[in-house]
Amino acid sequence: MSLLSENSAAQELERKRQDLAALIDRLAVDDGDHETAIAGLNLYRSSQPINSKCGVYTSTLTLVAQGGKRVLLAGERYDYDQANYLVTTIDLPVIYSVTEASPERPCLCVVWQLDPSRIAELLTADLPPIKVSAGRGMSISPLSHDMLDAVLRLVRLLEAPADIPMLAPLIERELLYRLIISDQGARLRQIAMTGSQTQQIARAIDWLKQHFNAPLRIQELARTVNMSVSSLHHHFKAITAMSPLQYQKLLRLQEARRLLLTEQCDAASAAHRVGYESPSQFSREYSRFYGAPPLRDVAQIRELASA
């Protein structure tokens, strides 16, 4: 491609990005997540930087039209902005931040849920082979013109609601196709293939979410997902960047923080309800993860919320 063609392509990409940012700005006028008339499609807005919030990222495509975000997964850092996008293919407890945002130039994002059944439908087509392994359940890729164009057309439908039932499924199918033939293809194929390692680990995660406050018996978990203990440990860490025990610990700490914030219980009660036998161990692990002991952390959050 000539330098002139490259410049023209870059200008077109920037124009479409600006169009997408303007659309989100009109449709999501308040800070926070916004569900839309298209199932599985959310818009996000933040008019100020956000530092180190905890949550669980589900199987999604996240595209930043303006601003920047950061995700920490078990110590691994993922920075993404309007030049790239994030794909998550399994439920992952993370720490996330909004790194670039202001009232004049808010962080504006599109978040689209990935549907394994719809991916499976596409896998019956004659698609190019995948030569790389699925690897981690979270990854960043450069934003292409074709990807941005499909996302822009999908979001534009929100201003033409009568067209959504007919056109949204077509654009979503195209968007999945763009992802499957990209360097994210191996990850998407894994979440749609019955019996794949990613599906087995997803079942293990579901089990951990249901039993997070009970003692972890790794042999029982391995039997539940039809894996050996060694295979479970290996593939769980390869996909989530942590062991099953570490994953359970994060689930416990996140639930304990929620209890402290919403139910106004004391630290010892929260520790017991999420499965800790030792309040002192709970306080130590909570402090390491959140940077402050439970009650001080909650007080700081409430102070910021009321400021």
C-alpha cells in the first residue's frame, strides 16, 4: 500500500471513530453502563478517570471510541484505547480503570456480549484455518477498518429502531465473522466448541461461582469438569492467569466488599459469610487486594461517593 493510500485509510478510520464517539455521546448522556434496544449491546460513558474498581469481565468485545481503559488480570496489564479493542472469552475477576476521560472528552465505549451458539453457527462455514492456540481468555487486538465499520453500523441502528429486528442480526453475524478471521479467532472458536478446554474451564468457573464460600476440593472440581487435577490446574492458569484457589479467593473478596458496602455488616460477619474461618486472614488478604483494611476501604468508598 502506498503512503498516500495508508494516509487515506488512517483518515477514514479516524472519521468513523469520531462518528462512533458522537453516536455514543448522544445515546449515553449519563455516566455508567447503558443497556440498549439491541440485546447484548451496551454503551458505556465515564466523564472522569476511575481508579482500580473490581469486577468480573464476561465474554465480550469492548471497543473504546474515545478515551482509554486498563484491566489488571492477576498482575497482567491490558491497556486499550481507540486504536485497539479487548476481547474476553470467559468470566474473569479483574481490576479495571478508566485512564483517559474528562467532562469535555469522556471515555466512550461499546460493549457487546459474545454468544457461543451464534459463533458455533459460523463455524460450520468454510472458514480459514487457525494456526495459533487460544491462550489467555483475554486479549487486545488492533482495531481494523472492517471491525470499526461493523460496530458503527450496529450502533447506528439504535437511532433507527424499526430496522433493528431485520438488520441487527445481519451486522452481528458480520461482526462475529470479522472476529473469527482475526487473531482472536482461536479464542472465539474455543468458547463455541463442545468439549473444548475453554468450555471445560468455563464449567469449572461456574462451579466455583456457585460454591465460592465452601472449602475448595480440587479433586471434586476436576471430576465435575471431566479433567485430571494436573490438567485442570494447567489449563485453568493458562486461560485465567490464576489457579482455581486464587480465582475462588477473588470471588470471596469481591462478594465480601459488596456485603460491607450494601448490607452494612461488620468485617467478621462478611468474612464468615464468604467462607473465611479466620477473620484475621480475611483482613490480611483483603488489605493486600484492595490496599486497605475492610472497614477503612469501605469508608473511603463512601466518602468518595458522597463528595
